[in-house]
Amino acid sequence: MKYSVFAAALLGASAAYADTPELTVYTYDSFVSDWGPGPAVEKAFEAQCGCDLKLVGAGDGAALLARIKLEGARSDADVVLGLDTNLTAAAKETGLFAEHGVSADYSLPVAWEDATFAPYDWGYFAFVHNADAAAPADFKALAASDKKIVIQDPRSSTPGLGLLLWVKAAYGDEATAIWEALSDNVVTVTKGWSEAYGMFLEGEADMVLSYTTSPAYHLIAEEDASKAAAAFDEGHYMQVEVAGILAGSDQPELAKSFMAFMVSEEFQSIIPTTNWMYPAVTPAAGLPEGFETLVTPAKSLLLSADEAAAVRDAALSEWLDALSQ
């Protein structure tokens, strides 16, 4: 009799589990890391959705789009979180994304009108260095210095692609010359952000391509003020990170619920001290103490999604040619 009761309970639990809807979100590796937003986002969303949120790390940001293109309509993903405005035009061209239906009072420094992709955070690219070391004030000064830098591959990493467009937006036709001058400063090119930042922290480079917000991590989480972001006179390129729903999702309503949750107070409050970026919707309590110490670029640079798509291949060719010499 005891075995019958146990079996019935086991079958009931299995049935309940089978009835629990699963939402699969492809994102970048640092988002799902123990110190990233993933664990807190998963716990918070599951508490209100009655679902199983499956966050899948799929490399760095630019690698997400490559994976979605490869999988096509067969993809297990319901939502892709971690593209940015440098990739959204190419993502739309795939025809794999549906409209999100999200409405929010964004705190972005740019107007947002995109029915396919919704933003969840933003920031400025910058070279992070040890605060006790002098830093160059622009790309030309960096190239003329003996500073060793670690950057990311623009074919797999959104920061890497952002750097290409930063140089292109700041220098236009001079971009090739800038890259040729910078080539001997580059220690290595990593596949993603995590590898590059780790090398910098291990002392393998003087500077690393990251964000103006990166020093906030060290200041707030580690009580360490030894890192700083170099302020460049030609301005800093902005990144707006976004998420979108796959048209082939078998959980379209749940996907829309996640997108709505993404711009909620609960999700947005998680972003500053886990993803170490500015939230797309500023929480009621404001930004955490320490963010006021960060570099504020005197000039913001940002190509529109269509402009970024138009110059991407040429910028990539310039970069490859310069670094291969």
C-alpha cells in the first residue's frame, strides 16, 4: 500500500512538472554566470510566471545572432537577449523575430522606437585601466603610446564590434590609419568580453576594452577604487542592449510576459550591480551609490541600426587588414 501511495505521488509530481511551461532565453555567457544577472532574473521571473525559465549562454553577444541564423526556425529559443543596435538590422533581415509589444518609459539618452527589439540596458564603451597609471586621451595618443591593450573579436563580441564602429564614427575615412597605428598595441583579440577582462585583471595588458561602468563593479562589489575608465576626447560609442522574441516560439504569450518583466522595476533594479550597465528604465530608488563617480563622456557617438549595418563589413575589413600586417 505504501508503495502504491509513493508511486501515485511520484506520478503526480511528474505530471505537474510536465505541465510547467518552459521558456528558453538565449543570452551571453556573462549574463548567466553566478555573478551576472541571470540567477536573480530567473528566480524573480519564475516566482511570478509559474514556469521554468531556462537561460542558455551562447557565447558573447554577436555569437547569439550567428547561432540564431544557423538554427533558423528550428531554434529552441523563445527569446534572444543580448543583441545590440549594431546587430538589430541584420537580425531583422532574418525574418526570425516577432514584434514584442513592450511599452515602457525608457531612461535612454536616445529616443527608442523599435517594434521588434526592446532595450534592457545601455552603456558606453571605454578602455579600463589601473587608476594609478596615466591614460591616453584619445585613440591617436593610445596608438602613439606603449600601452598594451586587449580587445574582443567583432565577429563574435558586441564590444568588439562596438569598438570598430567607435573608431569609424570618430574618424570616418581615417579609420584604417588608426587601426594600422593601433595594431602593435594589441596584445591579443579574445572571443568574448569575459576572457579579455580576465587577462587585464591578471596583468597581461595595461588596458582592456570594456565600459565606463566597469569600475563601478570594483568600487561597489569589492570596495576597490583601483580601476578607472579612460575619457577619450573624440567621444565614446554607446551600446544599447536589446532582447527580441523568436517568431517560431512555442510559448509566445510567455515570451511576451518575459519581455514585459524585462522592463519592470524588479528586473531593472537587478541590472546596475550585476550586469554593471545603466538600466533602460531607471528604478525608483535611482542608481546605486558609486555610479556618480563614473566617467561621463563629453560626446556620445552612436550610428543608427541601418548606418551600423551599412558600414560594418567595410569596418571589419579595415580591422582585419590592419591587424594581419
